[in-house]
Amino acid sequence: MNVFLWIVQAVLAAMFAMAGVMKSTQPKEKLVGQLPWTADFSQGTVRFIGIVEFAAALGLILPAATDIAPVLTPVAAIGLVVVMVLAAITHARRKEPGAIGFNAVLLILALTVAWGRFGPYSL
């Protein structure tokens, strides 16, 4: 199970790192074509979301890998759960069921990491 959790952490970290860098570095006008929901938010809010996602990606890997404050790994996973709940609410408001499904998958993966790292497979 520990190997499975590391794989899930790595996959989540890669996905959120890429998404976070994209949202925090590209102008909103360019993002609207790829991520239509960004039209509903200010550039600052989109950048903030990107920074939060990137920080969570780092938090999924670095504390556990370096054994420095490893409790931050499940905390980062819980942070991603919150982000995914808020994203699902946004997509529900915009009537985007496909995006809600994707958010649900990421939410379940993040919950799995949080459960495993807070509980029986803590580092």
C-alpha cells in the first residue's frame, strides 16, 4: 500500500504542478481558451489558484521524501481536496459535468493519500 500511495502522490503532484505553473504564469486571455472557467475569475484569483496547486504538489512529495515535517504531506492532500470541492462547485454552477467528474477523481485520489498518510501508512 505504501508503494501505491507514493504512486498516487507522484501522479497528483505531476498533474497539479503542471496545472499550477500554467495558471500562475500564463495570461488569463490565453487560459480562457483551455480553461473556460477562468473567464469568471480575475487574473489574480487564477494566479492564486495556480500557486496553491503548485504548493500542494510540492507538499505531496517533498516533506515525505526528505523526512522533514512529513505530516505536511497529508495536509497538502487535504488542501487539494478543498480545492477540488471548490472546483466542482464552480463547474456545477457552469453546468460542466465532465469537469465535475474529473474533479471527483482527483478528489478521491487526494482523499486516499490523506487517509493513508494520516492513518495506517503514515510516514
